[in-house]
Amino acid sequence: MIKVDISDLLGRDRRHFYRVAPSVEEPIILKTAGGSFPLVEISGGGCRLPVAAHSQFSESDLLELHLPGQSTAIRVKLRPVIMGEKAFGAEFVELDKEFCEVICTYVRAREIELARRFRAQAGNS
């Protein structure tokens, strides 16, 4: 009998939300005082952005997040947490529950869209 620790399977990930890559055709845009940047990934807890966006805001700045299909921007504050060569991870700070729900609804819809696309491609193989 082999004993497996569940943490070995789950990893040491701190994330509490699913994350998805936005559609190329309908990007999610973060507007800062220094410019507009497309998100690489998004979740209810944060996002990944191109490295170029890193120096364009501070943690106290209130930024605008524009989701596809939404007429009004979501106001967010970001705290950079992980830096990579091409992108960095940032968590949402003091995000209103209402805005978190809007983001999570987008993420769930995008997950379903990606799953359907994957199944359709697998069925054509």
C-alpha cells in the first residue's frame, strides 16, 4: 500500500480562485495613468500582466479594469506579488464583493467557453 499526502497532489499553490486567459478577440484591459495593458490571466483574486505594466502604477492607485461585455469599468487596486521575465502576478487589494462576483462570473463563463472549444477540437481528431 502506498500512502499519498494530498498536499503533494495539490502543490503549494496559494490561489483560492480559478484563473483563465482572456480571449485574444476580447481582451481584458487594465488602464493606468501610464497606459493601457491587456491582461495575460485573471481570477477573482488577481491577475497577470505584461512586465511593462509593472512600473505604471503604485499599490495606492485606483485602476480601471475593462471586462468584455461590461459597460462600466471595475475599479481595482493591485499589489504585485510574483515577478517573471515577461509577466508579473498581482493580487486585487480591497476589492468590493460585487466586483469580485463580476470577475468570477466572467472567469466561469470563459472556463465553459474554453472547455467547449477543447471538446469540439477533441471530437474533430
